[in-house]
Amino acid sequence: MSQQPFSRPGAIDLSALKRPAQGQPPTGDGAPAGGGAGTAYSVTVTEQNFQQTVEASMTAPVVLVFHSSSRSPESGTYAADVAAAADGYEGRFLVGTVDVDAAPQIAQALQITQVPLLLVLLDGRPVTQPLPGVMKTDELNTLFNQLAQQLTAQGVTGRHQPRGGAAPPEGEEEQGESEPRADPRYAAAQAALEADDVDGAVAEYQKLVDTNPTDAEAAAGLAMAKVLQRTRGTDLNAAREAAAARPDDVDAQTLVADLDLLGGHVDDAFDRLVDLVRRTAGADRDQAREHLLGLFAAVGNEDPRVLAGRQKLASALF
């Protein structure tokens, strides 16, 4: 399973689903009683509450899981597994399970042609490529770990409120989806990113890492903020031309690797630096290796591409 960093393609067309069918009133909070898959952070998505579910992604990601008992009997169990895996993140994700037999218009609107299939929405838009097939539990955990790290790196700290009648955490009053519950640890870094103050975000994440070196989300946020800092104002074409003209120039190669990472070409970024490590020696090799380790941290150390990249790096070094 390979998961790309968040991107921002076009918004979902909801024109065919903006109103419930005549004689079918909306469900109020956007979820049938019971919370869909039976967890605190999941809903059963219908044609009546689909728009509300998509709008919930303005707070934090919504993970849609499409299933069909007639076309894929195991897909219903998989949808429940996805909901259970996301539940441990305490509102960073809301899982919407979609039975395409019961809600064919949703499948049509999103051009879903196979099940099971997983799609992540943020700000009302798909932010990953559709992920078909059944993922194992460890693959789902890797997926959600990576997405959580990328969210933190991009300053997205909103959380969904519990669904299905679950009570909010002790000592907290229930609040609507329009008032996301942010993790206060990352508030300063998030504010800096929202203000386009990348230097400030780097400084705030660095404070968190200095205070708690085991904070994986802060480390990922720091690494990604540094990538943003290094590439700020860069001309992509000029950077690629310089790298092509100077294949052993560490600064030129690491800059293009940063740009590849931001563009979603993660394997290309890793391979470029592994090849650079293989070709260089001494201080240049150390610089390339350290830079690659930083990109590993930005993507997430549990990501399968990072694990493969580490194996390639070890081969290049020894």
C-alpha cells in the first residue's frame, strides 16, 4: 500500500445530492443513530446526509469507505475495520461507510466503479487517490499514522466530535463541527503556517521537538516545515536545470528532491538522494544522507516507501 501526500484536486459535485428525496427527511446530525459502523467517529452515509458528511471534512478529514454486500461480501467487514482503525485517533478522522447498493447516486457522483474502495476528503475535496481493495490492519494503521503526520505538518489540527451518541471527553463541553477541537500543542505552529510564516512554524515545531524528542507528529511537522522553508520562492524549472547540469552538486540535488517530495513524487525524491549518496564521499555524502533522513521524517517513518528507502540507503552506504 502506497499513500501519496495530500493534494488539492477539484471539489466534489454535490448538485445531484443537495436535497433529500421527496418524502425522505434529512437525518439531522448527518448520521443515523448508532454511528454507522458502531464507533464513536463513524457514520453510515446515505444520499440524505452525504452533503453534510462532505461538509464535515472542512473540520478534519473524512474517510469514505465504499462497500457492497452483493458485489463484495467481505467489503462490509472491511468498512467496519477501517472505522475501528480510525477510532483510535480521537476525532482526527471521521469514517463514512457508503453502501453503494443503498446509495447508488453517491457512487455515481464520485465515479466509484469498484468496491471496496477508500477515499479521503479534506475541505470538501478528495486529497488522495482512491485506494481500492482490502487493506490489512497494519496497512490501515500505517495509512492513518502517515495521514496524521501529514496533517500536523500542514497545520491541520481540527478534530471531529464523537458521533452515535458518544459523550465528549470528560471535562469538555460538546461543540459543533464549526468549532473544531485543536490540539493545543501545535496551535502556535499552525497559526504560523496559516499566516504563511514558515520560519515561525519551523521555530515552533523545533521547540516541541526539543521539549519532547519522541513526539513523532512534531518531528514530522518540523521536517515538512523545513522542506517548505528550503523551497520557498524556488523556480522549479531552474532548479531542475541546475540539477541536470550538476549531478554531483549536493545543494542542487537536495533542492530538487525537496520539490519532488512536495509534488507527491516521494519515490523520485528518495531515489535521487540514494543515488547521490552512492556517488559521493566524505562531507558531501554525509550532507546527502542527513537530508534524506530528514525527508524520511517528513513522510513518516512507518510509511512503506520510507522503509524501502532505508533499505536502499543502507545498500548505498555499505
